[in-house]
Amino acid sequence: MLRRQAGRFGDKTLARLGAIRWSFVEALDLAMRSAGRLAAAGIAKGDRVALICSNRAEFIETFLGCAWLGAVFVPINIASRGAQLQHILSNSAARLAVIEAELLGALDHVDLGKLPLEAIWLIDTSPKAPAMARPMPPLGQPLQAPSVKPEELLAILYTSGTTGPSKGVCCPQAQYFWWGHYTAGLLGVGEADVLCTTLPLFHTNALNTFFQALITGATVIFETRFSVSNFWPDLVKHDATVTYVLGAMVPMLLSRPPGEEERAHRVRIALAPGVPAHFLADFRKRSGIELLEGYGSTETNFTIGTSAELQRPGFMGSVRPGFHARVVDATDRDLPDGEPGELLLRSDEPLAFAQGYFAAPDKTAEAWRDGWFHTGDRVIRQDGYYKFVDRLKDAIRRRGENISSFEVEQVLLSHPDVATAAVFPVRSELAEDEVMAAVVRRDGSALAAAELIRFCAPLMPYFAVPRYVEFCEALPATESGKIQKYKLRERGITERTWDREAAGIRVARR
């Protein structure tokens, strides 16, 4: 793709990040020289390279270098901490980690001696760097591409486990071609477009945006992060025509007083999965931007969606050509229209989907059984359109991030005064999940909620730290002792629930 598009579009801008610009030709050269740097360090095809980095040039460099060389790129959420980060680095068996100096604190609770890491490259400098860290070397000599095949791994993206540790989704090279192809098709992206995203590059959404631009000849602008106050000015500054938002971002933008800046841009459409239906009309009226719903996951692709003209409020859309969907009960029997069940997906093109979970054959077999990917999401099908209801799996989604209740519970249970705990979602005013923990203290303990939260904060991603805590005498359980979380979810927030935000305790991004 890089060779073909460099020959086709030459010096036209492919991507910009801050003050740095790469033309299509420069992106090709960058991939070859970044691959040369990795090869000079002994990284070979198939080796895993972990990256803990915010939206900055070194992210693009490392990504392109791995993709060109055939090494496997492992981007890690910059908020990962503690046991979650230890598991990701261990499970992926990364030989090299590239880490932004400002994010070195993520390693404070990681036992490097128990990891297969052989080297750490540091982006920028820090006096607190571990002994095995050294500055990131300069770009190397251009490396001619080895024989990288479409089915070989491009990346392992860790998505939060729902009943266990985070799982590494094995994404082949061709999957991102299909992500770009299908997403650009629905958004109507062409070579005259300027795409602008504020979403983090370590997630599928923003990586997909890069491929939309690469495939179509468009230009993509990566902002460092989402900001309510800067969102509209940035779209105007970049002369953007397409942008990308998540469900919670829309009510946040609408919470500000209307202003002229909301109409000063050229954006015609935004990919906007998970936006509550009642916000759509107001957002369109104020901004003139069509919000495009849809369904996709790290394991799949843009499987469900439709054009803006054919959208139905409250529905994700219909199944796209090239994909198939079923709605089934707990025994995988098909359900009729109007009856909620689990969404199952299949692709005509096998490389449009991920290939399983890394080093987890049992989890792979469970999710990809009988030729269908079992999403764990409950939906309703009505006249060919699909409506998201909730998640069958015990997962929480907050601020666009998937949170493993299991991982949060493990941190809570590591506190010496906690006997048992259950973590579950409750709805927030932003139409997304908030994290709530029901906690049983050990006998004689006077553990306070604020003390527990301060204990948790450095040991997990900031977005996973519970907002709500309720101390209980006991948790509802089955006769076999399994906690009945559905009862906790149904009960939700009570008069005994402690609210971190009401208490004025904020968890800083790290």
C-alpha cells in the first residue's frame, strides 16, 4: 500500500501530527528507515515490540517500522498500570519496549525482572529511567521490505478482559486494509478530504483513520488528545472535512453554550458510534455535522452501519455487504425480530477479522466457535436494522475505554482490609458507564472509601478507578458462591453509596 500510494500521490500530505508532516513518499521512507532502526537492534520478523506512547511522531515511526519489517506492533494504553501492564508485557513476550519518558511512572508497579524484555527505548530523557533503558536510536538505513503477507500479524491490541485478564487481539496486516476500505466507503472519504481525529492512536479507531487516508489518498490530522474547548477551533484550523467522536464526547460538546465556532468548519460527517439517539438532532442542528452510527470491534470490522440518509435513530444500522450477522439465545439458536440476544458476526473475507487472542487458544475457541465470532453484546434486530441493548459480558465502557471488572476487582482485593469486592457498571449523566464497586471489609476494619480510592489510583488506569463505592455486609451470591452481579446492577446507586466526584476526589491522568 505504501509503495503504490507513494507512487500515486507523491508529495501530497498523508499525515500530520503537531508540527510534523509526512507526505506519501516520506511515509514510505519513514517506514523503511524505522524498520532499519529495529533491524539494527536485532528485532526480526515476528518479534513483538511494545509501545507506551501518546499521540506523537514516535508512535507513527514505530508503527510503520514494525509493519514494514514484519515485527508485531503492541500499542499499550498509556493509562495501563500495575497487574494489567505486567500481564500485557508478559503475555505479548515483547523483546523491546518503546516508552515515552513522561510515562515511565507506568512501570512503577511492574516487575521488569519477570518479563522477557531485552531492552527499553526511551522517547526523550529522564533521570528516573530503569537501568535497561537507553535513548531511542536515530532512524536507520532504509530496509527493503521482507516478504510480509496479508495474513501475518500487524499488531496485537489488548482489549479488556471481561472475566479475566486483558486479551491480546491478533490483527493481521489485511484487517486494517479492510477497516480503511469499509469505513472510508461509508463516510464517503476521497482524496480531497482532510480527516481529523483526537482519539488515541493505541486504539483501533485512530489506526483505522490512518488507513482510510492511505487507501483513498486523503490527509489525516492527529491531535494529541480530545479537548472540549479546542475541538471546534482545531477543526477550523485544519480545514477538516471528516472527524471522529465517541458517545460521551457529543454530550460534552453540547454542554457548552452554542457559539459561532460550531458552524465555522467544513466538516460534513463524523463517525460517532454509541451516541445516544436523543443527542443526534441537536448536534446536527448546532454543528451541521451528520453523525454516523455503526458497529465494529477490535476483533471484527465495520460490520454494521448505513449511510447517514438511511440511519434510524437508536439503531446502529444494517449488516454491510461482505458480512453476516445473527441474533441468538444462550444455546446459539436464532431469535426472531424484536427479541434481544447475542450478536454473532462472520465475514466473507476471513482476513477482515482478527485471527484470535494471542497465546490464548481457549479464549479464541470460545469466541470464534462454529465459524461465528461471538461478540458478547446483546442486540435487537428489527426489519434488518440492529439496536444495541447492553453487554452480555461483564465489561464496563467509560470515556471510550473498555474496563475489565476483573482487573479492577483484583486491585481492590489486594488491599489488606478488603474481604471481597464486585465491580459493575452504572449509568452516568453522559450516557455511558460509571464504575461502581461493592466492597465487603474484613472484620474489624474501618476502611474508608476515600482511602480505598487513593490506594487504587496508582495501580490501575485513571479511567478504571471506581467513581462509586458502597460498603456491604455481604454480596448477593448463588448457592455455589458466585456473586450475582446482575442484582448489584439492578440495585445500582443507593443512599449508602459514596461518590468520589461529590467528595471532590479527582484522579489525574498519568
